[in-house]
Amino acid sequence: MNRKKFSANLLFFIGLLFLWQLLYTAACDWFDWAKPYAIPNPVGVLGCIMRLLLNGTLIAAIGSSLLRVLVGFALSIVIGILFGILIVHSRYLEQNLKPLILGIQTLPSICWVPFAVLWFGLSESAIIFVVIMGSAFGIAIAIESCIKNVPPIYIKAARTMGVDSFDLYRSVIFPAALPAFIGGLKQGWSFAWRALMSGEVMSASMGLGYTLMVGRDLADINQVMTVMLIIVLIGVLIDKGVFGVVEKRILRVRGLL
């Protein structure tokens, strides 16, 4: 069954690439609707991938971007957990801080770039700052939501048995909220990955965002498309290969899958 599913998916993407190349040929060669340098095509993208792999640019860019997003995402988790717990335990903060966090979360990550440049300059810290601002508040809201969705009977039973606040979170709340917590982390990851690209377009060092901007400056539309595809591919791989696997394992252990 898995082999059939894989074959079906493979045929779908092969057909998609064929259709893409056909549309490019029709637009640029047959009907002269567009200029070849303005529209990417599969052959050009494949050639660009090989070129960037051979000169080491693509591997270095992926490595730099992953390192930045991992650092920023780790800090976002810490900050998000702290804010989420504070909101849960304080009625005053829930009424006043939560709406502010929700409002900040609606801001596109690119809005934080001017602050990052002014405060940190064109540095790694500036990019990580944009990643944190893009994902920490989303994680905070997710943490607050998953803690509140823990059945109150669990907490009352633990309190009755004399469990203190630290053990309550460690042994009751966190295990009960774990599936929803993983879902919140998935959402936070997507925010962090998008925020990273916003931060890297201002960077003068290696990274996927920087490589994309180089392609734009060189009017190399195939390089721009190559980087976009790599960004999408990495995002899907992390989501499915890391968070998806962890989420399924947790649900399977608990008999929910």
C-alpha cells in the first residue's frame, strides 16, 4: 500500500514538472508571451541546483539557516512557555497581556527587521531576534491553550494528594498537555521558519534568504525559484519527519491512534 502511495505521489510530481516545463515552453518559445529570464523552468532550476551544490553554496546556506532557526526556535520555546504559564496563573495578565500578545502575533515578521537592524546591526543576533519575535508569542498562546485544556479533575486529584506546583506541572499538566503542546510547537516552527527568511534577506552573510536575494540581484529567476523550493522542502521535511513522527508516537503510546 505504501509503495502504491509513493508511486502515485511520484507520478503526480512528475506530471506537475512536465506541465510546468510545457507552460514555460509555450509562454517563452511558442507564443512569445514572456521573456525566458523572467520565468523559471524545471530544467533551469535543476541546473541551478547542481551549480549551487558543486560550488558548496547550497549546503553552506542550508547549514547557516538551520543553525539560526534552531537557536531562535529554542529561545522562542523558553520564552513562549514562560509567557504561557504566566498568562494561565494570572487573571490580570490574561486580561491585559494576552490581547497584546495576540496583536503582536498578527504582525508580519518583516515588521521587526528595522528594529533588529537598529538594535543589533547586521548581525546574527538581529536575525535570531526576528525569529524569536516571529514565533515566541505564537508558542505562548499555544501553551496557554493546551494547559487550560487539561481536564480539571487531573489537577484537583493531584492537589488532593498534596502535589506541589513543580511536580504538578512535571507529572500531571505537562504529560496531559503533551499532544497539544507538540501541535503548538509545529505551529511555532512554521512561524520561526518564515521569520528566518524575513531576517535573512537583510543579512550580508550566508543563508537561504541571502542566497535568494543574490539571485534577485543577479536577475537569476531560476536561483530564486531554487531557493524557494528548498525552503518549502525543508519546512515540509521538518514538519513531517520530526514533529509528525513525534506526534504520532505520542498518540500511539496513549492509544489515540
